[in-house]
Amino acid sequence: MSSWNLVEISSFLKERKNKMKPEEANNSGLKRIEKIDFNGNIFINHNKLTNTDMIVVKKGDLVISGINVEKGALAVYEGEKDVVATIHYSAYEFDNSKINIDYLKWFLKSKVFLNILKEQAGGGIKTELKPKKFLPLKINLPDMDLQRRIVKNIEEVSIEIRDIVFLIIENSNYLNKLKETILKDAIQGKLVPQNPDDEPASELLKRIKEEKQKLIAEGRTKKEKPLPPISNDEIPFELPKGWEWVRLGELLYSTDAGKSPDCVGNSVVGNKWGVIKTTAIQQNFFLEDENKVLPSGFIVSDSHKININDVLITRAGPKNRVGIVCCVEKIDKNLILSDKTIRIRLSDSLINHKYISFALNSSPIRPFIEQKMTGMAESQVNISQINMRWFPVPIPPLLEQQRIVKKIDQIISYCDKLEKSVSDSKKDSEMLTQSVLQEAFK
């Protein structure tokens, strides 16, 4: 007959208290735990030095991330040699005659454990789960036989849940690839049929050039150094009849960069002014809530204000976040550009701004954007306003630009609905896992 007993976690776990000062850890020759992912995989860094105290972890220790334990960041270290970890982790010896470690791993990921933590220690996991808070907790623990049976049942169900999650991830990846294909087909003239009666892009470009000359004459924009023609090596594909390859600079009337003063809070409300984060600019959409509150007394320049129909580009940051483009379709907040973002000014009547956003975000154009990045390989790169002018852009007739944008909007709207369904399915699978754990540990 199975039995449950109310016990302290300290009755089967013992904290390993071995610690090293930074100099000792750096000279010890020991490798370092870099992270534990949410699947319980330990990643070791061979060379990283530290300037903080470190804990020592030995073979067979249970290692817990004090920050992300409830998400699954815990594992048993199986290496032969000792390693070190920051004090954001804790290591424990465990009595395997009292605790099945797989049982404990599942238990610590359950809401049952979080409720116990909240009731006994107060507040749940708001900062870090430290040993002094963790070890005194009292839990109802079944005997070893029942622990093993509970683990077996959970793992059988979790395999089925993992299969569902894998299918959800596959569907999400498929939607992302579908969006890429849509943009690629759009800028190659494959998304909507051409109309031979449309005014060709060559005539459109002439009118843009005339409009720019007029603005230069009126002193409303500056004359720029002429750009060289696009070479054959820069043409990734042939265009339909009536389309033209053009450098972005030939379409631009001007560019604006912003400011990034010290701010006083996240996300403006009411009539306050904010400066956007680079994360406000997503591929083909604008997130106005991604901003910081400007300090009172900051003087806002008209050239920095963000308006509807603006085309914005991320200028600096990690490589995967630089050169991302969006067209602002809706904005209710008072926002300005940051110094890491650029607005490109285009004709309001001769170019469809959303089409330019779609074209620059497409996979065939991305390599040309990356070629113009400078700086460190991945962590921090930059694109200057001058280098942006070199981007090649395929330009269809204006009426076809409008048809392309309308078609993309229709398809993206459908994809967004599917994505919501996929996201809801993922949340359902997470709830299902918690339901299984609730039933097992209640």
C-alpha cells in the first residue's frame, strides 16, 4: 500500500556549499556551467572567466537555476570533473533512497510546487529560489514505489504532449516560410498578374526624379551624390516587363535619425512623449507600445516625430535585428525615433510605402542589406544612412504596387489568424502538461 508523508525538502536534499572566490575559480582550470535550458540540458563554457563568487558542482549533483527552475532549468550534472557555476545556481546532493530525481524534476515544474512556495515562503518565485528558501519547504512525498509509478505515467503522457508540441512548432515554421515565400513571389512579380496597360516603372521613376529636383530647388531636401547603376552581379532575378531595378537612394527624398536621451520609464501613457525601442520595428508591422518615456522638458523636434505612413528601419543592434523595416499604419501615442532607428522619406503619391517595406524585408534583398552592415560580426552592427541608399529594390508600376500590397495584406491576415490558432494550441498544450502534473501531485 502506497503512503505519503509530509517532509522537508532538506530531508532528501543537502546543499553543496563549496564556493570559490573569482581569482580562485579563474585559476582552478574548472569549466563553467553557462546555462541550463528549459529541457534540462547543461551547457558548459570552457574558457569564460568570472569576476563574481562561484559555487562548485560535482558529478551527480542536482543543479537548479534559481531564476528559471519552474520553467525546467534544472538537471543532474553527469560530468566526471567538477565544474563551477555562478551563485544564481545552487547545487545539491540528494538521497536516492528517499527521492526519485525524475519525480523531483517534474514536481518542481508543477504549479503544485509554486503554490507550496507561495504559501510557505511568500510571493512565489519573484527573484531567485535560494537554498535558504527552498530547503525548509514542506511537501507531501509518496514512497519510492509510488514516485516511480507517477514518473512512468507522467512520461508516457508527456511523450504524447511532446508530439503535439512538435506538430505545433512545425506549423509555426511553415507559416513563417509561407510569409517569406509570399514576399519573395511578390517582388518577383509572381503574386498578382501584370496589367500591360499600367504605366511602366521607368516613367514612374522619371516623375520621382522630377519631384526630387523640385524639392532640392525649393531647399526642402539636399542634393545627394549620384549612385552608380545596379550591376548585373547585383541583380538576383529577372523582372517582369514594366518593372525596374533601382537603388533605394534614387527613391529617397531624405532620411531622419532620432535621439535616445536618458528616459524615465517604459511605455508612455496619455499625452506624454516616448522614444521607440528598436523592437518597435518588426518585420512589416509597428509595435507602438515598445517605447521608453522621455524626460519632462525634453524638446521634441518635428523631424523626429513618428507619423502614419512612415517607413522605419532599424539602424544598429544585433545583426538579426538590423535592417528590419516596417511601415507605420497606426499610431496613437506621441513617439519619436531613437538614434538606432531611421525614417526614410518617400513620395506620398508615387510610391506605395508598404510595398517598399515588403520589398526590403524579402529574402532576396536581405543579403544586400547585410553587405552594407559594419561592426562586430553578430553582436553589434550598424548601417549608415549613406549605405542604406545602396540597397537594390525591384519597382513595379504604381498600380501593381497597390495590387501587390492588397494581396499580401489579405494573405498575411489569414496567416495571422492561423498563427493565433497555433499560439492558442501551444498554450493549450502547456495547460495540458500542468493538468497532468496537478493530477499527479495533488
